[in-house]
Amino acid sequence: MRWIVAAFVVTLAAVVSGSYSPYKVKNEVVYADKDFLMKEKFFFEIFRNIQLPVQFEEYLPFTKAWVEDKSKYLNYEQVVEFFNFYKLGYLEKGEIFTIYNKYYLKQTYLLFTFLYNSVDWDTYYKNVIWARENINEGMFIYAVTLTVLHRPELKGIILPAIYEIYPYYFFNTDVIRSATFRKMYDAKFGFYGSGKYNVVYSNYTLTYPYEGKYYDEYYSMSYYYDDVGLNSYYYYFMMDYPFFMSEDKFGLFKDRWGEMYFYMHQQLLARYNLERYSNYLYPVKGLTWKFPLKTGYFSLLSYWNGVPFKSRDYNYMIKDSDYYKLDMIKDWESRIRKVIDTGYFMLEDGTKIDLRKWQNVGYLGHIFAGDVYSMKYGFSGFLEAFSRFVLSGVDFMSYKPWPSALMHYETSLRDPIFYSMWTRLLDFYYLFKSYLPYYTFEELNFKGVVIKDAVVDKLMTYFDYYDADISNVIPMTNVAKYWDFSVFGRTKRLNHKPFSYTLDVASEYAGKGMIRVFLGPKFDSFMELDYYKDFFVEIDQYYVDIVVGKNTFTRMSKDFFWSIKDRTTYTELYKKIMTSFTGSEKFILDMSEAHCGFPDRLVLPKGWPSGFKMQFYFIITPYYSSEVVKDVSYFDKSYFCGQGSYYSDKFPMGFPFDRQIDFTYWYTKNMFFKDVFIYHTDDMKINKRFRAVAVLLVAGLKL
């Protein structure tokens, strides 16, 4: 569901009847060369047991010193600046890292520039090893991941999934403790040939310290809040577009980043509300900044050093010293609201930005993110960041902060207050959109193209178990053979059965078109769409070739462009890299390990056993070529969310639900609503019941 990413990239696999790619996909299979595999091997090994010293002998000579030759850097002044700051010792190894801290942020930025400025691979390689041994673990992961995503020669490099590099941020303390405790008394644990013997389970649903209706609400949604794929998705999006990096210094392509920033969060919130509907809950209410705040949160996560994540009590009251932050937030909100109502603002160079043009929504996105561009606009506030500080009881300038879940990208979506916070922030996005003119009939219509009908397969969801490789929490004793060692953390997750839809289209037009597909709530009156349009989630978008006459377009759910499948586990992927590196097999570059994208499993909300009524919305529009095209390696899907973004056409993100509706002409013939029911079957409960019955029967008990 890369709809949230909003970097409108065209799928490289021509899997739908009549669809095509703007990139020329080669027929031959492409294999990684020795140099590529050497780099892959390096990153998989350097991230192993990140909390322990480097264990691979080939790297040990480079752990004591960095490359000091000035000619080996693009900008040596930034290298000097990093080491001047490094000597101050703000964040040592073993301490808790968060990017939402002034000192850690600066140190992380300087570490990134130090590594990024390495003039060649050899220099970068040696400096990464030095940093691995001498820099705080969390900061190291953050900075090295950024360099892999943004250094040109590292395009396409696959890193281990973040939830397998640092499982502490994705698996509750009971899972981590179970794995380490089991290893203490079972020397063979992790070495069994069958993975089922190396699994630890989480019983988190019985241990959450929630009470009353808050417990009931959180319990019913816990599978969604704690979903490993969902939380890693948000982490990678925020890593692809770090707020402290500028395009002019690092060559980042962020042509529509501000718009993406808003649209991603808007779609993330829409998808969350669909899940709430499926659990008989009302849409989330916006944060009001009234205290005490009723919603508490206890993550049950712990950092690797044993310190639990900071919690937020029920009826939370902010500290007296935090009210100045709240005053700053309200002041920034007032200024932004005034600018939107006024309709323009001035840049430092005197340029007037017209906020009655939809293209300028990106300026607002930068302002809300508090990134380097917002400084140029005369807005030096950090609206989102300070909201996180107030809700976490943490200071931006703390010398040794104690971060909450909101203070990390990897864990933000676990806290229900995140969605309330963004409901409030998106009010400004909707205010901006409210001033834009209605789409005209000509903008909505596709002359000569009519969607006659749509057929959608039966939609079924269910819960299953997901095993992620958490071997990184257990020290390796034999690094030469460690890919034979694997321990899995098992979590409950939502999934759906594969489905497809077919569009029957009649056309008097021949040429290229764009199909957009949304999923949203069913409403009783068409006029209610002006409210419910904000709850529609874009699940697919792709090009088609339209011919005169009858057209039939069939699309499988596994081919939806915005979604990605599960990643191969750390251990298995490393084993593939090593066997390819030694020449035993070949490593195929086939886009199958994309770091960026919404989990395919979560395309559909849970639904109800009796059927949850929703509707698909289809629209076909003419293809208007985007002016922004990037040179992207066709196998390099892992890079698409960052520098490799390709914007499919010139329509605003969210079209046509992103503006208020004139119902006298809005519903054109190139649109189609299709009622569907989403059914949920809890096979896990059924199987448990059958097993219990079987046990009783065997025991000879009368049922």
C-alpha cells in the first residue's frame, strides 16, 4: 500500500491486463556482481549483535582509527566539525538514543556527514567500522542507514529489516527475555534445524496495564498498533526524508516532499480509522491540549540495556515547566492558521507564496515537519516535534533524556495518542484544501471513457502468526557459521486472503490512462461523501493502455502498487548472500526485498464475521506525464521512497478526494463505486477450540 508513501512510482511489473511501465524492463535476469555482494556481506555483518563489539576478524584492524587523510573527503571541514563535537561526549555507547534531542540530533547529523563525505568505498568502509566500535549503537544504526539510502554508489543495497537489526523496538520485553533466558539453559537453542523449536511467543494481551474502556479499546486494536510491518513502514518513510537534510547539500530529490509528508500522514490516519470502524469504534478524536489527558500508554518495550520505555499515565498532567512548550505550539498554530486564511506568505528573499494554488501545499508540509526548508520560509517552529515533547514529558535539550514511544519513528504508531495528535495537525491541511476551488467537470471527467461495472472477489481477513528473526538479541559464539543460528519472535497479525477485481470499461478513446483505486466506508446518502472522503484509502494506482471499444482490466491484490510482501529473514538473506559470494549460487536483483512500502497484509481492515460493508471507488483519468522523472535502476525498488521517487502524473495526491465536492456534477462516468463486504474469520480461535475439544475427548471426558 505505498499509497501512504505518496511517491507516485509506476510499478515495474506489468502484471495487469493492458498495464505498462514507463521504465523498460529487461527480459534477462540480473544477478549481483562480486562487488555488490561484498558490500551486502559487509552491512549484514556490521549490523550483527549491534550492542556487542565487532566480532569479525577482518574488521578488527579498522576499529581503532578512522581515515585521517584529508584527500579522502569531499568536505573535510565537516569531518573536523564532527570530531570536535564527538569529543564533547554527549552520547556514549550503551546510552539511549533518540533523534528528538538537540544534542543527539546534531551529533547524528555530523556523523552522517562524516560518513557521507567519504570520497570512495574504501574510506567509507573503514570509517563505518570505526563508528561501529566507537559510536552509540542507536546513533550508528540511524546514520549508517541514512548513508545507505542516500549515497549514490549504494543504490539498491539491501539492509536487514530494522525490526531484525534492533528487535527491542518491535518486540515486547517478555519476548526478548524469553529468548535470552531460554538460551541460558538450553545450549542448543537457536541451532535446531527446524525453526519451530527456536520460537518464542508473546503473551502481551494478558499483561497490558490498561483499565476500563481504555483497556478494552487498546486490547481490541493491539494487533494493529504493534504490527511489526506497520511500524517499520513508518520508520523507513521518515528515514527516507529526514527533516535535517537539505537537497542542495546531499542531492536529495524531494520535489514534492512537503506534499508527501501531509498525504502520507493523512492516509495513515484514514487507514487507522477504517480499522477502528472494524472494531466498533468511532473515528479518533483530535487532540485538544486539555489536561489532564485521559489516554495513557504503556508500551511494555525495553531498551537493550534493560531500561523500559517511558510511559504516560492515565489522566496525564504536564509539568509546570512544559507549559512554555504548549504556549509555543499554540503560537505556531495561530501563525500558520493566519497564513492559510490570508492566502499567502513571503519568503526571506521576498518571493510571495500563493496558498490558493494546490502545488504550494508542499510549503506547509515543510513548515509542519520543521525541516531545514521551514527556516527559509521564516517559520522556525517545530510543531510536530514539540507536540511529541509535551506528550512525552521530555525536553528537547535534555542532557540524558528518557524517551517514550513517541520519541522514535519505530514505535510512534504504537501509541494511540499519535493518531489524535495527527488528527489535530491535519486540520491545517484540510483548512488549506478548503480554500481551493472545486474540481471542474473537465478536470474530473474522461471524455469517452465509461466504467460500466466492477466485480470484486469475496474479501476475507484472518489472523495468523508472523515469525521475525530476533537472533540479534543473543550473542553469537561462532561468527564464521552464525547463519546456522536463528531465533524467531512470534507475533499475532492481521492478514487477508488474496483477491482480485475486474473493471469493465467502454471507451471511444484510445491511448494511455491512469486507474486509481480507493477503499472507504459505506455511507447512506451521497451527500455524506463530503465527510467520508477523508476516510478513503488509496490502495492502488497504475497505468493502462485503453483501446476503442470494450476494455477489461483485472488486478490481483498481490500486485497492488503501494504494498509489499514480507521481507526475507536476516539469517536466510545473509545465507543467500554468503552462498552467492562464494560462488555456490547467484543472487538475483529482482526487487523482492523492498524496504519501503505498506504491508500487503493490511490492505484490508479486519471486517466483521457477519460482513463489514464498505465500498471500492475506481476512477480512470487521462495520463498527464509528470515533469519529474528520476533515473532509477529497474531492480531497485528498495530505493523508490527516497531519491528514486517517480511521480506518476500531475494530479494532486489524493485526487479527487482531496477537495470539497460540488455534487451537481462530481460523479462522472469514469468513476464507479462498488459495494463490498469484508468478512473476518478467526481461524486461530477455531483451531484452539478444536484442539481443546480433542484433548478432552482423549481424556475420556463427557462434553
